[in-house]
Amino acid sequence: MYLLLFLSALPLIRVDSFTLVCSASFGHHFSNPTPDPRSSASSVSTLRFSSSAAVAQSPVVENAAQQRQQVATKPLGLITFDLDDSLYAIQPVLEDANQVFVEKMGHYGYEITQAEINEAGKRIRQEAGVLGTAMSHTEVRLEAIRREMERKMLERKLLECAEDWATEVESLTAPIRESAVRWAHNCVTGSIVESIYSAWERERHHSAERKLYSDVIPALQQIKEDHPDCIIGAVTDGKANPLLMVFTLAPYFDFCMSWEDDAANRIEFFKELGNVDGNADLQWIYRAAYEKFLDIRANKKGMKRDVKDCDGLEPVWIHVGDDLAYDVGGSASCGARTILLDLDEDYGQTAKTRFGPNSSSVSWNTASTEEIMNREAMNRAAESRVDKTISRLSMLPDAVNEILQGE
């Protein structure tokens, strides 16, 4: 009797959609719940499971870099960059370097402005004729520095001679003038000229690091993340070298090819550039860059076990730059895919002002009018060889992947 009363008083235990019922026969089973008007807080105990336990864990989404690699159909083997006006604006960089140049000149007792050096450089190219066009930037600047220093030194010596002879400078005899010229030439030593030029070049690299476009490093980081086995190089017509920019570009670049490294091919190119048809062959510098890539890739394979063999696919070479003739035309003729940097106004590129119908020469440009006209003809010929054009460097990783995907 008491046992039956005890059993009838046992509470129902409801667990969400299941109810555990203890029967009078001491058996127990799970059944679907039915509404019970007698149930109350004192007779029903409800257990609720947390949503985190009831809901299955959602799959982890792969990061964007892995997704891009999966979509890309071709491997990126080599990507090369122009430097000036591509990764930084060249105008403010040269202004900084020129200021250091003037200060260094002052340390040696010479008051020579950068404008005087630029004008001297133009005269040097004009005097040399066709060979002047082929002179490197370094050769022209070194000779211009020497000439201007000798000119200033000659002015001083002629004044001293005039005072010594108690006459005017214009009245000095030819033998005295010739002696003063020889004296000025001997006083300007090569070591002083090199010291002044080296100070200018160092500041050029330091300023380039300070003036580097803000989205360059993020773009390079993304490219290295998307394509960890790719090789990054620079192809430049001047003395700029990313491997000397140790605080910014150096960790990302594997090599640098400069036009000034191969005097014979540079001279031949500029001779062709001086022709009326403007049909100059730029392949030599880009062939050298690709050969450098092959050497580095072979060395990497020999040192690292995890370098991918691209599953038999030929690696793609992409060149990035702001110059239609040099960057696009030259690299495309050697098999590179091309990305033209036609950047927004806030980047401060000068290529738009140096060429085209509304062109205006910049102060530091020593190219002749004929050379500029031939360059414009080469620009027009290269327009059809542009694969991608971007207006901001933050768009570069996507442009690279679109080329690899065949878009």
C-alpha cells in the first residue's frame, strides 16, 4: 500500500523532448512527452542543454591566401619590379639626395647648386653626341661633378692671379690662363668626386626608404604569402638597388639587375634609341634578369627539400613597372606578363608628365629631345602588350593572381 503511494508520487523528469517515467513495475523507458496539467515546478525538473553542446562545430574557413593559391592555375616563378616611380616617387627622393649633395659640396668649399650639375650633365651628353646618349647616369653625374668643381676652382685661381698681377681677370694672358686651367684640373681629385657622389647615392637610397609608397610592403608580404616559392627581383636603369634598402625592401628581394651593370649592351641600346625609328631592343637586360632567376631557382632546389616542382607547369614571369616602353615593351618581348602601374595622382609619378601630349621635362632629366620623341614612339608600340593596369599598389596581389588564373 505504502509502496504504491510512494511510486505514484515520483516526479516526472523531462529532458527537453524526452520524458523519463518510472512505472509501478520498476521498469523505465523513454517516450514522447504529453501535456500534463498536473505538472508544476515542484513536480517537474527540466534540464536544458547549452546551445554550444547541441550545435555541431562549424568548419574552420581557410584563410584567404590558401584560397587564392587553390584558385591559381599556374605557378608564379618570378616577379620583377621597376623601382623609381613604381615603388616610390622619384621626384622627392632626388630632391633629398640633391640637398645632401649641395651640403657635401659645401664641406669641400664649393658652392655648387644641383641645377648647375643638371645643366652640366646635359652639356656632357650633347658634347658626346651618340655616345652621350649611351652614357650611364653615374658616368654623367661623376663627370658633371668634376667639371663644376674644376670650373669653380678655376674661377678662384684666376681671381688670385688677377690680384697678384694687379689687373682684371679679363686682362690675364693666355699662358697664365692655361696654367690656371691645369692647376684647377689637378686640384680636383677623383677621391673627392667619388666621396661627393657616394653621399648623393646613399641619401638617394635612404630617402627612397622614407618615401616608399605605404602599400608596397603589404603588397609584397601578400605576394610572398600567396606564392612562397616565387623569386622577386628588380630591373632598373639607374643605381637604385632594393638590396641596399635594408629597412624596407631588402628582406623581400632576391636580386637586382641594373642597366649600368652591362656597358656594352647599354651602349648598343641607346645607339638604337637614337635612330629615327626608335626601334631599340631592350631584351638584353630582361634576358639577364631571367637567367639570374634560373640560377637562383636551381640553387634553391639544391638547398631546400620542400621547393615545389610546379607539377610540370611552366612558371610564370610577371614584370611590374610604370614605364610603357622600358617596363612593358622590354619585358613582354622576353616572355614576361606585364602589370602597368598607372597610379593615382596622390602617388606622384613623373612618367605621366615626361611623356605624352602634355609632357613637360623635369629638372633632373638629361635626355635629349630626340630621345624623348623616340621613347614616346616606343610607348605607343607597347600599349598593346599590357596585361593588367592598376591604379593602386594594394591591387597588385589580386592582379598577379588574375594573370595566373588566365583572366
